[in-house]
Amino acid sequence: MRTYREGLRLASLGAALLVGTSGVLAGEVNVYTNREPGLYSATLDEFTKATGIKVNAIFSEQGLAERIAAEGEKSPADVLITVDIGRLQQALDLGVAAPIRSEVVASAVPANLRDPEGRWTALSMRARTIYVSKERVQDTALTYESLADPKWKGKVCTRSFQHPYNVALTAAMIVKKGEEKTKAWLEGVKANLAKKPSGGDRDVAKDIAAGVCDLGLGNSYYVGLMANGKNEEQKKWAAAIRPVLPTFEGGATHVNVSGAVVTKHAPNRDNAIKLIEYMTSPDAQQVFADVNYEYPIRAGVPVNAFVASFGALKPDPMSLADVAKARKRASELVDEVGFDR
């Protein structure tokens, strides 16, 4: 696999370079991804060793689905790997995804984590957790609804609720509770904010460590990355918090995903399917668990020991396709209550 720097360089050169080389030679597959290449390099190297198929990967943080759409029939992209149900849905909306026809994938990935028409599949899960102060919060069981409880007034921190992670959570709340109750929930959480939404999930941990707030929303895998990374400040933030796996009232924990699509004009379609099948295999799933502290989507693959210390995850069984459909209304409700203002 190409390095991170090479990926950025190729991305900046544009489609002309790859179209010129066509990418149609046997034994290749072209991957566009906005996930850090470090997560996939070992997996893709092993895929090449196992199959003899060369992987050409291009990394860019934004705009890959739009780029594939703009390239049209000449696009060299075979596979798009991205994060968040919203970005997977965007690939569908732009018409760049084709059905993944694979019994291997269908048997490995739960139906609620796949597009009903087979146009995307999850590769890994992340839980939307609640970070709490180890010193100031004794609660060990929380619900998403409880973030609106007046007892937390002035004690909640979060990134923007227009960020895809929080839009997805709000959309899931709509699926569970309906629009009226979701709007009331948003108003309640907003009333409990310690500060205007800002930063990212790691900043929620930073603010809790600094005493700005006592609890807030954050993805599960960030805790592992902070606690086990090389940044000493972030290790302190992780040490100050305890991740709680919340549930919806009467339900389970909201999960989002990283996922993949096979592109509509993939020049190496068979190899694209083989790659996605490999990424749902036990060995590749273990990489997701141990390198990025995510939850495997394949049953029987062990969760990383650090992540397992958060408690047993019970993923909510709602279809992520239904969550995707509710995202537009979720974003509108966030604006209607002025959540980020």
C-alpha cells in the first residue's frame, strides 16, 4: 500500500494520472479512502500476499464520493472506504455505488449493517459513548435520554451537533422516539451544556479533564487511541474519563460504522469484491479491533482487551439504512433548536 504522504500526493494530482494508467490490469484494485492509511496498510499488505492482487490506495479527508461522481465512467476507483452512515448514504445519493453481490459478505455482516439493496456494507463499528469524569460522576449506567436530565445542567460538553456523528445519533433518536420527542431531547441537552459546542470528541475528554464539564458524547475508539497513543497530554485526558456505553431507554447502544462500496464503474469489479470479502474475514476484523480500537462486525472476533474494559456492547439492532433516511430531518431539528448557537 502507498504511504500516507504518497496518498496525499496522488490525491492532489487528480484523476488524470490514474485514468492515464487505466488501472484495468489484471491483479489490481484501486481504493479511495478517507480513513488513515495506517489502519489499513497491514490488512491490505496481507490481502496482496494472499491473493496476488496489488492495492493502489489514495487517501483524502474530504470529497471522494464527489470525485468519483465527477470522474464518471472514466473513474479508476473500484472501492470507496469511508466512515459514518452519512457518507455511505452520500455515495448512494450521488449514484456511484453498485450492489456488492457476495454471499461471503452477506453471511459475515449483520443485515442491519448493510444496505438493503447491497450497495454498501459495514466493515467495523464504533459506539457513541458518554465520557464521564472519574472523579465527579459515579453513574455507571446512563441513557442517551438522560443527557437532557436537568441534574446535568451546566455539566455537558459536546462537539457540534451538525457533525455527522451527532447527526447520526439524532437520526437514531428520531427512529426510536419520533420527531417531537427528539426535538424536546435536543432542547434538554442544549439547556445542560457547559459551553458552546466546539472541537472534536477528544476535546470533550480534554474539557472533562480540565473541569469544564462532567460528561459528554464521544466515540468509543478515541479513548483507546488517546490512552495508548504517544501524545502525553491526550493520555492524561483519557486517564481522567470513564467511557460509559449508554443505551436508548428500552433499547441498546447506538453504533455507527466504517464501511465500503463497490463503485458503479469499477474497472476491477471482481477484485473489489475479493477485497471487501477479505476485510470482513476474521484476520482483517482483528486488525480493526486491535489497531483502531473499533468493534468487529463479524461475530466471534474478539474485542480488544482495552475496549472490553468498557463493558459488554449491546448494539442497537435498528437498521442503519433507516438512520440514514432520518439524517436530513435530524440536521433540520438541530438547527431549529439552535443547538450550536
